[in-house]
Amino acid sequence: MNTADEDRAIGEVVDRLAKAFPSVGVDKVAQVVSDTRPEFADVPIRDFVPLFVERGAKERLRELV
């Protein structure tokens, strides 16, 4: 997965999580996803990073609801 594909996939993560957590708001969801993404900066195989980011962000968003 190249950087552009990963960025697109992360954008889709924000969209999915914003729909799953409408009470949180899109801006906060985007911030949580953005805060979660650096945790996986050193992962050598990038194909699963969006999945890992989504899972991590989802856990954090559950704590906010």
C-alpha cells in the first residue's frame, strides 16, 4: 500500500467511524483517528495500518460515548 492509498483508506476510516459515533462529531472522530495513526508509524507492512488505526480509534471513541 502506498501513501496515497493509505491516506484514502484512513479517510474512509473517519467516514465509517463518524457514522458509527454520530454523537461525537466528525471533527472529534477525525482528531481521534489522527491521534491514533502515529502509533503505527513504524509498522513495516502498511497494508493493515488503516485496520489497526480503526480498531484503536474505535476503542477511544467508545470511551467518549
